[in-house]
Amino acid sequence: MKQTLVLKVNSLQPDIEKVRAAANIIKEGGLVAFPTETVYGLGADALNSKAVLALFEAKKRPRDNPPIVHVQKINDIYRIAEKVPPMADKLMKEFWPGPLTLVFKRLKSVPDVTVAGLDTIAVRMPKHAVALALIRESHCPIAAPSANLAGKPSPTSAQHVLDDLNGQIDAILDAGPTCIGVESTVLDLSVDPGLVLRPGGTPLEALRRVLGDVKLHPFVVAEKDLPIETTRSPGMKHKHYAPKAQVILVEGAVSAVMATIKSLIRTYWLQDKQVGVLATGETAWAYEAEVVKSLGSRRNVDAMAANLFRLLREFDEENVDVIIAESVPTEGLGLAVMNRLRKASGYNIIKAE
Ligand code: TXA
Ligand code: MG
């Protein structure tokens, strides 16, 4: 156990002294959690294999699942990426800084642990003053997976990070809650058309406006566990975003979903189970269960994304046995919300008719 240093900073104009203190820890091979616009990341010097190994250990992350490497300016990618297709230039201009991760062929000089032995590397430039200042002051690309214990929902506040990793990491830059709330979109450009490996903060619709054609990896919209051979992004095959309670996702038209959830509540109630319902602003009133939480209005997928991981963590604190979740519209960030809910449920999906 070590003492985790908590450095509170302003999210728009962070105190440079505190950022430098955090950067010094990174330079010395330590681990610093920091906010991005999506979720908090756990950072280490991407070019220091010992530091990256420590990062995997702190998170208890499987070694075959590489982190995303964060840069502060476009030119920094040439320190780690070998081939940058022309399409990527267009995307970086349009979406960086922002929640879009691009997968490139990597340079041999990047340590194997950082890329889990792959010949590619996932890179993004975050849109957050604290993250950008930390990378700039550290003078290195920063490897940063989400700052949660492996298998837990990603952290959208400093408290979430401390709940999982207090005493395991050197410091955290606390700039309050993150604004997008789901992780970045991961796009593979080594194939044509580009392939979304993980839906996230950059909507598919926005990518299609710039690229024309973009495909979704089958895993992104999967309704069951796909065989590992079809996975392209190592993270796909690992259990993810799982709260302690069993999650059941009910999909379909709103009225059918509501009827199915009401009947499930009755069934679990008869089994003496504590039931939580993850509902929406329009429907939460209708359920009589131990805990009912609203993701937000069905008309505001951005707000639902921002609330998702916090609510999953809150359910755990209330010790419910099951969480029954409503499906949400899949446009915009809704696609990422549904992808996370499907994974959190372990593909325990009920079709309401
Ligand atoms: O918003 C985000 O992306 C956050 C913040 C901290 O930036 N980071 C994040 O990192 O979510 P992480 O490590 O939790 O997720 C990284 C994802 C995993 O699904 C991983 O498998 C995939 O990116 N990935 C990493 N390197 C890859 C590669 N070379 N090819 C394909 N997928 C890769
Ligand atoms: Mg993660």
C-alpha cells in the first residue's frame, strides 16, 4: 500500500504546480490517475515498460489487453506510430482533441507491454485541459486505460477512482466529474472501410459524415458472446463494465419493455431478491422496486451516457441482487450506452414483445 496523493485542480485552468508534481511522478515511472473528457484514466509513461507493467498490476488488468496511448499534439503520434493513413489526417483534424481513438501500425521502439505484443497501437488526444497539461509537462506519451479495477465500470469521478485504487497508485488529479461519461470510440483504420471496434464518445453518425462508409465490428452490436476468433480488439473478449449485481437488459418498444420489467420485478420479489431498476426519465415512475434510478430522458442520450457508470456503481452500494435495465435509443451516444449495458449484462438480454 502507498499513500495516494489527491491533487485537486480546476478543470479548465489547472494549477500548473500541481500538474508538474503529477508529471514528475509519471517521469519517475509512477502511476497518476487523471480526468479526460470521457472517463478518468490511469496514466503511466507509455515508453517505460516497468511503469506500464505496474499499471497493469494496479488495475489487475489482463496483460493481453493493451491501454490507449494519449498524446498532446498531432506530431506526437510519430513517436509511436509507423503508418498513418491519409484518412487519419482528416479524422485527427476533425475530431482531435476529442473522444476518438485511432489504431495505427506501431513503431518497434514502443515497449511490447504497452501494446500487449501487437503490431498496432491505439492513440488519442483527449479534450481536457488537465489531461493535456499533464501529457505536456510529462514530455512523454501517456498510456492510460480507464482508472478502474478490471471488470468494474469506468470511473467518471475521482471518488470512483479512489474507491477502486486508493493506496495502489501514486496520485490522482481531481478535477470533478467527467462530462461525456462513456469511453472514446475506437476506430481501426488498418482496414478499408474503417471499422469501429468500440462505440464511444464520438458518434458513428459523425464518423460517417467525414468518412462516408464506416463499419461496426459485429461485437459492437452483439447480443451474445461472440467466439474469440472474431474479436479484433483485445478488450472485446474480457468481461467489462460489470457491477456486482446481476444485470438483465430488457430490449424492445417502451411499453412492452415496461410490462416485461414489471413482471420480472414480481418474479424476483417472490424470490426475496432485492431488485433495482435502471429506468429512464419518462418511465421511472411506473416501477415499484427497492431501488429505481433514472438514466435521464430518452430524448437526451448524451445525459444518459454521462450518468450510466455512476448509476451502476450506486446500485452496488445499495446492495441490490439484480439490476433490470431498460434499453435506450441507439442513436448518437445511445449506441455506446447500449453496448455497455449489453456487456454489463453478460448478454443476459430479454426481448420484450
Ligand atoms: O475514453 C477512453 O478511451 C479512456 C480514457 C482514459 O482515455 N480510456 C480507455 O482505455 O477506455 P481502456 O484501456 O480502458 O480501453 C482501451 C480499449 C480496449 O478495448 C482495448 O482492447 C482497445 O482499446 N485497444 C487498445 N489497443 C488496441 C489495439 N492496438 N488494437 C485494437 N484495440 C486496441
Ligand atoms: Mg476500460
